[in-house]
Amino acid sequence: MKQSKKNILSVLALSIVLLFSGITFAQAPKGDGPQKPPVPNEKQVKKMVNELAEELELSDKQETEILAVYQSHFNEVKDKTSGKEKPKKEEMDALKSSFEKEVKALLSEEQQNKFENYMKEGKQNKPKRKK
């Protein structure tokens, strides 16, 4: 009888340890809040612009010019986010606004409307699904 009580207590103790260790490891890592996605590298930027070119039916000249704007923008984002201090939201919003204005300046009116919808839909950050 004493042996079965020891077994029950051992199983109960083990269950409690497993329960608390599961809860501990299930917690989100502590930090400064939600982690931002990494800044796209050169290959990813080119892919983004290729998809945009297809979506907006860009000319070769527009695609080249917009690629330069994208590369410059993401280099600036990388510079601002690589330091110890987190950039202010207003600063990043202004950077994004400036970027979008630069891109729109290279587009026709019809392409500008498509670009606005493209950005609103978030296609910029979603990978295309292969069919």
C-alpha cells in the first residue's frame, strides 16, 4: 500500500513539473514588444519590384527607376533600425510617406491608383502563392 502511494505521489509530482515547464516554455520571449520583420535584402527587393512591375504594367525605364527608389528606401530603413535606439513611429511613417510619393512620381495616374490599392491590400508584404 505504501509503495502505491509513493508511485501516485511520484506521478503527481512529475505531472506538476511537466505542467509548469510547459507553461514556462510557452511564454513569449521578453523584449521590447513585437519584433519587426527584417529589412528585405537586395534579392528580395528585386523580387518585390518585379511583382510590382507586373501588377502595374511598368515600362522597363519605370521598373529601373522604381528599383532604385526601393533600394534607397530600404537602405535608409536599415540604417534607422540598426542602431540601439528604436526609431520613432512618426519618423518611420514620414519615411514611408516620402517613399510612396517618390514611387508615385514615376507612375501614370492609372498606375498611381493601382499602386495605392496594391499598398492598401498589403501585397507588398505577402508572398505570391504558386498555383
